[in-house]
Amino acid sequence: MGAVKKAYVSWEDIELDVEKIVAQVSDVDYVVGIPRGGLIIAVMISHRLDIKHMTIDHLEKLEEFGLDIDKKRILVVDDISDSGQTLKRFIKEGYTTATLDVRHTTIAVPEHYANWIDNADWIVYPWERKDSKTIQDYLDN
């Protein structure tokens, strides 16, 4: 098996993809970015939809205290649903979800996304290092 090809995404691409997601989303009051890839996207969506941004820590505190929250009105975002491991919990728990990209092999497809990816290219977003490893952080042990 050969080396994984890297596909570099520009800030202009990100702006366009965020607009695609914003056009799909309605009836949410908060946006939460999954660290690290979803943080910048969450802030961008928050500004465009004029809704509040919440950290994942704040969301977990709300859950921990058992406060009555309408999970469908909270948009949880990440950059990509690659394997789907990160996103599956939020989908299962009933949150509204979105990613810029969805890989065809994912086990968790968000409700909203900008791009469906049928290849195995490693996506390098503009906030990542150009020499980023072609492996998920949680698999790099």
C-alpha cells in the first residue's frame, strides 16, 4: 500500500463550506466545536448564525448536572467525520450535528455537511500543520 495522498484545504474553501452548512441549519440556539478540528468552525458558524458558542466543557457540565436541555437545539460541529468515532456519541445522544467533510467509510454521518469524500486522501485544514501525520491523534500510540 502506498503513501496516503494529502489534500490541502484553503481558507477560501472553509468559508464556502461553512456557508453550505449555515444554509442547511435552522432552529439551533448554541454551537459547540469538538476539539480541535471543530473549534474554529464553531466560532465561524456562531458568527454567521448570530447564536451563542458553547465549549465542550460547558456542554458536559450541563449534561453532568442533568439540566433539561433540548439537544436538537445544540449544534455540535467538527471538521470531518472520518472514522466517525468522535461524532457517533453526539448523534446517538440526539444533538444536531455538522461537519465540513464526511468520509464514505464513516460510521457516523452528521445531519449537515458540506462535502462527501469518496477517496482516502488525508485532509489538511488551514489551521493544521502542513506536515501533519496521516493518522488520527487517538490512533497514534
